Amino acid sequence: MERALVIGASGGIGQAVAAALRARGVSVEALSRSQDGLDLTDEASVVRVLGALGGSFDLIFVASGALEIAGAAPEKTIRSIRAQVMMDQFALNAVGPALVLRDAARLLPRDRRCVFAALSARVGSIGGNRLGGWVSYRAAKAAMNQIIQTASIELSRSHRDSICVALHPGTVRTGLTEKYAGGHPSVTAEEAAENLLSVIEGLAPDQTGRFFDWAGKAVEW
């Protein structure tokens, strides 16, 4: 891998992934809302920032996302649903990655192995939902997973060696999860980055369009 694009590079996981890639000798283009004005909830911003990029990237890694937006905590029950809260979740956690994927065919090389990976969450698994609650966040991540699967099919037609996957990083000790980690085992952002890159490095094109956890185990949709 020679060149990588990390979206959401100012967040805990994104920053750690960018640092781990650089430690491997990879040239990293690191983009974020705070540093570069890349706001995944603003289509004009995505067009402007991604449109200025040239060349190709062996890896595009989308680390953007949020569990709480505008102070709205995950719902405990569907009776707590509010339209704006749900729309905010979809805008960032589903539409945002889709807007980046729209440029993936242009930014990924056609003549060699390349990877598009976006952070998802195990709670976005429809088949694995046994607890309920967290309706908006679950639904937005499930939507993103469908977008990944759909994009993988299209990319494989033009980029034969492409891999397009959703990744669950586990419980990572960042601002996003600190109030919700509970008794779950957790890792630092640096450990999560190494785990995720290890999974990415081990993927083959015939695994495109799938959902994997931090240990490389498949997660059901």
C-alpha cells in the first residue's frame, strides 16, 4: 500500500489509523471537518473537498460517525423516536459514507488491489439485534451496511481487485463511546487502528461486500 485517504481523521479512531498507516510508510491524505471543512452532512462540502483530490488511493477509510448528535442520546425505545434525531443519524452515518462512495470509482485504482472501508457497528446488524433500543443509530448503520454491499457490486465491475467492506472496531475508548462502554471490554484507539488495519491487510477481493469485526470475523447483516 502506497497511498491512503482517511476521512474523519481528527476523531479518535481516524487519527490513530492515519498515524498507524504513516508508521507503515504509507502516504496519507487525512481529511476532517475541523481541519479541512469536510462535512459529510453537507453535500456541497463533500463535492468541494473530494473534488480537489487527484491521483488514486490504495485505501479509502471512512472513520466519521457519531452515536450522539446535537446532544441526542440513543433511544431506549421506539416510543422515543424524534424525526430530526433520526434524520441527523442518517445524514452522518449513512448518507455521508454514500457521498464518499460516489467518488470511490474515480479515487480507487483499477489495475491493482484497493480497499474502501467504513466504520460500522455491530448494533447495526439486523440479524444480531436481540435487545432493541438505539433505533436511529441502529437503523442508520444498517442503511450504511446496505450501501456498502450495493457499492461493492458496482465497484467490482470496474475495479476487479477492489474490496468494499464495513468494519466493526469493537468498543474503543473514545469520546463517542465513553458513556456507553459499561462493562464491555474496550481497547485504545491505537489498538483499534492496528486491529482494523490487520483485517484490511488480510482481505481478498472475493470478500468484498461483507461486514467484519475487529478480529476479522464476519458479522451478519
